[in-house]
Amino acid sequence: MQNVELVFRPDGLIAGVDEVGRGPLVGDVVAAAVILDPARPIEGLADSKKLSEKRREQLYEQIRERALAWCVAKASPAEIDELNILHATMLAMQRAVAGLALMPDYALIDGNRCPVLPCAAEPVVKGDARVAEISAASILAKVERDRQMQQLHQRFPEYGFARHKGYPTPEHLAALARLGPLPEHRRSFRPVREHLNRESHV
């Protein structure tokens, strides 16, 4: 069954935009923009956090195959440290919309604020559970970021990235205290910053 859609549906091409990775201590913040094809509906779109990893992977392939246009974009840990996480998130969203093969007439953004875009845009609170286009974007962004964490796990298995995906879990914080931050860690986030401050005073 398709999600519950917004009552208000603007005319023209609608892009859904969402991001994943604002809370982790490591890696990129990842955003996606998706314009769905009404002629090729995708069953089962929902908030990516409510789906199993297997189901997300299945939907990820269907979205890439059936959408009229899609783009995944990122802002790096260095950009997050320079700009702050909110502005880096907006930058990743701008890059995702700019990378679409078709320019949307309207963008619906998950959350309570919009980046500056070349088209009209509106924020939708809990949009990833209410708007099919935003659900699709959340799935693309989640799968891409989880894959990034899997790759980092292969390089640095002692940090446990495959399990906690970079979030500040007790396991991650213990590894950070024991091993120190990697280049991929966000220096401006408090647990990383505090570790670096302690190191500099030793």
C-alpha cells in the first residue's frame, strides 16, 4: 500500500528531498532527491527507519530503476566541521536537487526548514512517513550512508561501524576513547572534540 499522501499536491514535477546522518560522529551527511514516475508506482514506500535492511535494499533498486529522476549527494566531515551540521545538511540537499536530470517544479523537504533551491519548496514535518517522494529519498539516502559505514567498517573493524553506523553508542564512544578519532570523524562534534582536547593537553 502506498503511503498516506499530503492533502496538498502541487502541480508539475515534485521532488521529495530527505537526508540521513545528522547525528553520527563520523562520515558524510547524505541527502537524496527523487522525482517519482506516476506511471510506474512503487509499492511499500515508507520512512526508511521503519523498514528492514533487506526491504530498503529492494526498494532502493526499484526507486533507481523506476523514478523519473534521482540523485544522491553528500557533505563531507570537513564541510560539516566548517559549516555546522545544519548548514552542511542544507548544502547536501541543494546538491541532490541540483544533480537531478530533470528540474522539479516543486520540492517537498522532510523536516521543518528548506534549503535555498532553484524551484519552489515547502518543508513537511514527518514527510518521510507522509509523502511518497520523500520516503523514496529517505530510502536512497539511508542505503547510501549505511554502505559508506560498511566500507569504513571493513577498513577499521575495531570501531564497530557496521553495527552502530557511526552514532554515539557506548560501543562507539568506547572505541573512540581507546583508539582515537579517524580522519572521517567530525571534529566539531562534542565527543570527538573532547577527545582531541584531552589529547592536546597530554
